[in-house]
Amino acid sequence: MKTSLNEVMTIEKHLEGTMTGPELVAFKTKMEMNSALQTNVSMQSRLISLLRIYHRKKVKYQLEQVHLHLLKTDFRNSIQSIFNP
């Protein structure tokens, strides 16, 4: 079953915890009655988790690249020359 953009946005709102009151009750009731919606919520939750892991790895890689650049002799020497005239 294809998930509509509106449904994706509603699921995201639910997963972020920004639904309140009647909207939250209606969504939970709909989810209890609709196994396809339960599956979509589960898949979207997993997708968000995977994206977070990917983002962390990407940021870690970028930080490692900066660290390696900072350790290069040329850069270190130029910084030391600023503080040790």
C-alpha cells in the first residue's frame, strides 16, 4: 500500500510527540483498527532511526577529517607561528 504524504506527515507528528488531545486519541484509535497504518508507523519509526544513525556516522566522519587536517604539520606550524613569533 502506498502511503500518502499527508499520512507520512501525520505519522511523523505522532512519532515526534507533537500530537495532543483529540488528534492524538483519533490517531491512536485509527492505528488500533488499521494494521496497515501500524505497519507504516513501525516502518517510518525504523527509517527515522536509520537516518539518525547515518547522520551521526556522517558527522563523525567529517569531524575525523577536520581532526586529520588539524594534525597536518603545515597547519600546526602556521598556528604555532602565530603564537610563537
